Amino acid sequence: MIEMFVCGDVVNRQYSGGPVCDDAMSATIAGCDYAVCNFEAPVRGVGREQPKDGPHINQQAEIMSVLKEHGFDMMLLANNHIMDFGDEALEATLREGERLDVDMIGAGMNVEQAYMPLIRDIQGVRIGMINACEAQFGVLDHNADADQAGYAWLNHPAIDRMVIELKRECDFVIVFAHAGLEYYDIPQKEWRLRYQHLCDLGADVVVGAHPHVPQGHEAYHGALIFYSLGNFYFSNRPNPAAKKNYSYAVKLGFEKGAPVRFTPVFHHTENDVVCLSPENDRTDLARLDSLLQEGYQQRYDEMSTAIYQKYIQPNQIRSLMGVPCDGTLKGSLKEVAATLLGKRSHLNKPVLGMHLMKNETYYYAARRATELKAKRS
């Protein structure tokens, strides 16, 4: 049996030298036959901020070599920040990976490269891997030009075809997905159904990222789905040492003719270094799994309503109105004050409106929230 280590999001904006994993975590990673992380921002030093809604994130180029020293073999690039600084930054990231002999999938300088799956023969076990993300800035969707740089779209029909083709060629197929609402501990129903569909097509494992917090897992028709592995190393705050980022990674076990096995690897951050979590102080995976069972529909409805009222609806109004307004008297007065103080100078209304319409995650939440509201009327 071979083992693959898979963890969540990695961003290091304040790297100042030294390891990002302690000895025990580093030994766990290096002890596996192959290791994968989600490299959620391009390297720093090239490119310019691109028009988008939300923060622009890049990271120190040195972090990639540090990750390799810890034992990582592949970086996943299909995510909502990889194009924050344009084509030049993506190209520099790809060059750095090539220089270090690190595998990279999910993004590229053209559509063909971005959608190219990776097949690795690891000790005689042939594994096909796909990486794709929800529709955000930088996505290569139906309207992309063939020579356009960006990342693979998770809902593109090409992903479905790819799973089917890889299933014929490989012993196992893994889909690494980047999607969903951030900071909620359950997946949206639509993404849950999408991941299950990918398993129906032939994926043996689907591993999710993007929510920045851990979510549960489930066995589905002989396959495994991990809805979110949360953050692995995310040094992106004014005081990164104060953020412990409790979560889990997985060690996947592959043996020809047998179901995929897994072992959770619980971790957190101490003094800006990723450590193994002790049994009495770690992510409660059993609780997260239980949230996918009884009561899930109600939690999903509450989540959809909450994000719609808090973020989607006010921003829809902001993007459409010619004057500062979020749809409420109190909020609109705050918008006027913020505008007069210059705190809304960054707001690009057409870009914000496009983002809310283009992104499936917000569409799913808005649709469900308005359905529930209509039923109550």
C-alpha cells in the first residue's frame, strides 16, 4: 500500500525564514510516498493587482522551496487567488515549481495547460489527479480564449469527461476541488451533490478546500469525500502567531483492488509553525461528520439565509445603486459616511456585480435563501 499526504490551504505572506512545520509534522509528510498541498496564491515580486472583488494575495517565493524540503511533491493551483496579480505572477509561480521539480496542476498559461490532469505511477500504483475551482476571478469557463491564462473551472463539462477518461487509464482517480462558502462548517448542498456526482463518474476520492475551516467527510458509494481540509498554513493576518488554524489533513492509502483508506492527521499552528495536535486538543472530526447527517437540511437553509442577508443581498444593492446604499436605512447611512470618508474608493460596482452573478457559491446561497423567503410570504 502506498500513502499520500493531502492538506489544505497554504499562504505565507510574512515568511521570515525557517521551517513552517515542526519536526513531527515534517516527518509525517516526508514519511508518505507523495504529498499534496493547496498553494493558494502566486509568488510575490511580479505582476500587478488585477480588477477583482476581495483581497489581493501573494506570497513569498521562498515558501515553495521550504514546502519541498518538508516533503511536498505537488502544489494545487486552481483557486480564487492564483490570478490576483495577473499572467506574469502565475507564470513566475509555474517557473518556480519547474525549477524545484515540483508538480503543479489546476492553472496554466492557456486552457489546455490549466485543464491538464496529472498521472503519477507511484510504486506501481497509477493515480490520476484533477484540480479545479469554482467560478471566480481568473476562471477559464466557456467564454475563455484558448490562449488565456487562468485556472480550471470545477463545473466545466471537461472535468466530467476527464474523470471518466482517467478512470479507464488509472487505478485510482482523485479530484481536488476548491469551492464553497468560507468559514462555515458544513458544505452547501449543491457542492455536496457535485462531489457525489464526480464519484458516480469514477472519482475514488474528492478533497475539498476554500472554506478555510475544516468540514466533515463521508463515504459515498465506495468513494471518499472530504468537504474541506481547512487551512494548513495561512499566515495572512496582522498577528499570524495568534491564529492556531485547528484542522486536519489526511493520509490516503492506495492498494490495487482495495478501497481507498484514510487516516486523519490533526494539526494546528503554534508560533507560526504547523504542529501535530494532541488528542485532547484537536479538531472534532466526528462532530463535523455528524453535521452531514440528521438536521443537515435545516443547517443548510440557515446558512444560505445568513450569508444572503449578511453579504450577498447588501452587495447586490451596492453594485446596482448609483448612490451609497445597502438596502437598509442604518446600513445606507453607514455607506454614505464611509463614502464621504473615502473608505469606498476601492469599490468597483460593475466588478462586484459580476462577481456575485458569476460565482456559483453565491448563486446557490441566494437562490435557496430567496426560495425560503418566497415560501414564507
